Amino acid sequence: MRSKALACIVLGVLSVGALGACQPLYGGKPEKLAPPPKKKAPPPIVAAPIEIKYIDDCQASFREDPKKGPRPDRTLGNKLTDDGDAAVAAGQKMKDPIAGANAIKDAIDKYSNALRKDPYSATTTLKLAVAYDMVYRKGCALAMLKRLQSLSTNKDVSPDANRIIDSVSDNTSLFKGYRKEAVTAIGR
């Protein structure tokens, strides 16, 4: 009888163990996790528009009497204008804004010297006005545009000056910050 009881106990333990083997090791099915709440994207940062501060005054004198100076030298004036063009191109390629501004300042000096050598050059006058605009010297740029308008009254250079004036009035990318004043300065 003891052996029968022992056999029943062993069979009972084995049957319980067999039933327990079909059960998952760590319990039933896992619970479903709720997705995290969606956060609203932060509002985009709107940068304030950069306000350009132009310098309205101009200390340079553009009304010197060319009759008091030496005779105009167009060849040297054209060479200095070309040097100014090269300085502007170099200034626009520079990544450092201070170095670029210094290159434009050098171009302004070259254009001014070119106008001293050839005071009736409408092309150089416009290039000097554009160079002044690049360094936010609005007053000097407008003075050069007024000078360009006065060159259009000179019968010897009026065809060239009028062609340059027409190009300024047609090109809306020039003197954007004060376009209306620039067009008024050239007499349009």
C-alpha cells in the first residue's frame, strides 16, 4: 500500500508538472502600452527683419571745378576704374564682412581717383554710386546720382550719361533701400 500511495503521489506531481509546463514562464499576455501623448511642435521662430541703417550725410565734395585741375586723362581714369571693378569683385567674394567692406572702401578710393583723372566719366560716376550703396553710404550715392544727372546736361557727355541714367531707371535691383530717392536724383 505504501508503494501504491507513493506511485499516486509521483503521478500526481508529474501531472501537475505537466500542466504547469504549458503555462507561460512569466505570466499571461503582456498588457498593451498606451502611446505617449503627442506634443505640439514649438511655433517657428520668426526672425525680425534686419533693418539696414543708411548713412545720410556725405563729407565728400563732388563739385570741384574741373577747369582748375589738370586736363582729363581718360586712359588713366579707365585703368583706375578697372582697378576699382577688381576691388569690388574681390570684396564680394570675401567671406569676412569686414575684409569685404575694406575691399569696397579701396574700390571707392580707386573710383574717386578715376573721377579726378576723368571727371566727365558717367560710367565711373555710376560705379562709385553703386560702391557707396554697398557700404550703406546713401548720402554719397545720391550725390553721385545727382552728379550723373548734371553730366547729362553737358553736350559732350550727355549721350553716355543719358544711357547710364536709363540703365539705372530700368534696373530695379540698384539702390533698393531708397529706390524712389535714387530715381528722383537722376531726374526721372
